[in-house]
Amino acid sequence: MPAQGGGTKPQTGAIAVVADATDPARRPDVLFRVRRADDHQVSAWWMIGAFVAVSVAVIALLSFVPGGA
């Protein structure tokens, strides 16, 4: 196995994808990436909805734990 020091670079698929990308925002190895304006802000309702969804999921999973009330 060759040493990783000096001028050698590890050969991985990710390096080839990034090197071949003409537009980094549209790389094929990134799912669900959307280009938005620089001043775009996420609505607070997404964070509230995520909190409610995670809370409901945790309560639902805890209902399967034996010995509860």
C-alpha cells in the first residue's frame, strides 16, 4: 500500500465527482439540493412542524416500551 504523504492523493469516487462537476450546486451525489436566493430564510413553521413530528414519533415509540403507565 503506498504512503499517503507527499504529493499522493487518495483515489475515491467523490473526488472524481467533484472534479467533474461544472456546477457544484448541482452535483449528482447530493440529493434534494435546491439553489435559492442568498437572502432566502426558512420559514419558522418548518421548524415547529419538525419539532411536533419528532415529539409524536418519540411518544409513539415510547408507547412500545413495557412497564409504562
